[in-house]
Amino acid sequence: MKKLRYTQYNGVKTEGGYIVKKQWISVWQDFVGVNDLIKAFILASIPTLLGYFLANDTNTTQQLFFGLAGAVIGFLLNTFLIKPKRIVIIGEKQEDSL
């Protein structure tokens, strides 16, 4: 069975000696890709603003609930369209021999 080795080093993932450069930023003590963060922000903002502006102008309660419904829709869009990049390996730790 061939085992793959993935290593994280300061936000740069090395795969078999090849370095894959990607921009990472720290959000709430977790590293996220800048492109994914921008996509998630846009995907959450558009339905929220649409829900808010589709509500009746004179009814602030309706604006609140339509905006919240849009935020939930945006959250669901982010959940299904943006996949996690984290690699979790469950098993015994192997020692590297040189």
C-alpha cells in the first residue's frame, strides 16, 4: 500500500518535495486561503442583501427576518460549494528514518 506524505510548513504545503504556494491568512487562529475567504464572503453577502432589500421598506421586522433567511441561504451555499482543504490522517504516527 502506497502512503502519501503531506506536510504543512507555515502555510506552504509540500507534496513529495514539490512546493505548492498558496496565500494563507489567519482567521480566529486557523489558516484559510484568501481566494476561498473572498468567495465565501461574496456567497454569504449576496443572498443576505437580496433578502434585506426584497422586504417591505416600512417593515423593519420583515427586513430583519428576510436578511437572516438570506444569511442562512448564504451559509448553506458556502457549505456545499467550498470544500475544506485540511488533510486529516487518522492512525498511528510513523517515525521517519533517514
